Amino acid sequence: MRKTCFKCILPLLLLLGACAPAIQVKTEPAADFRLSDYKTFAFYEVDASGDGLGDSYQPQIDYLQQEIAAQLGKRGLTRTNADPDLLINIGVVVDEEVQTRETNLRSDPPNYIGQRRYTWRSKEVEVGRYKEGTVSVHLVDRDRNELVWQGTAETILRSKPEKLQEQIADGMEKLFRLVP
């Protein structure tokens, strides 16, 4: 009985895991950049924009900074406010998107308008709304005032704050895995 139950649940769990929005990352390092050349870092002020941010974005921005600091800490860097070697510039854009579908004759029958007349036309119908977020991270050499690495992570955002924080952690881990 347990083997049969496990055989039924395993595909369901795999399907649910596959439904999680994929995080797409892109990076571009400078030719001579190595993170091991730096010992300390600090953050610039965060620039956040977009029509989907809302009032409760600041805790998520703070969590984003914590995750970036944790990733850099794993690589041996220390956060400081006094003469850091590396400055981190974060940009956040959140846009609210509308998902639509086009009507068709098979699924959306013609409308009766009286006197044996029917009418039908194709139109866009709203199906749902979602938020799409992009985080850009720039690492700047403070002494040279030069961009040495940049990366972006983009995905469809989860609506629950705790799930969004998991998504932020996964995205930053995936992004910083690509830092040379």
C-alpha cells in the first residue's frame, strides 16, 4: 500500500516543483575581474521602480541586501562602511503584467442580439494578473570607480512574502554562483 501511495505522490511532487517560476540570470564580468581580489564591500542606496512595487517592498529590499551580503560573506568578503574595496549597486524593477487569451468560436459561442441575429467577434479576455521582477546587481571597484561585474536575475514573483523570500534567496545564490 505504501509503495503504491509513494508512486502516486512522487509524480505530483515533481509536477509541483516544475511549476515554480524559473529564475533567469545573466552576468557580465570585466576581463580582469576576480572577486578574490577584494576584501570588503558596502551598498549604494537601492533604486527601486515599477508599477508593481506597492507599499510593502522595503522589507523585501532589506532581505535582498541580506542575501547578497550572505553570498559575498561565503566568498570571504566583509561588509563595512569605512572605505570598502567594492561597492554594490542594486536596481529593482517590478511590473504588474496582465495575462490574456483570445476568444475563439469553439469556446466562446456567438451572442444572440434578437430577431434571429447572432454576432461573434474575436477579442482579448483578461485571464489573470502577475508581477514580474528584475534585480540588477553591479559590483563597482571603489578605487577606480569602475564597473567590474554585473548580473541580472528575472522571474515571475510569488505573492506570499515568505515564498518571495525563498525566491530571492534562490535567485541570489544562482546569480552569485556565476561570479568569478
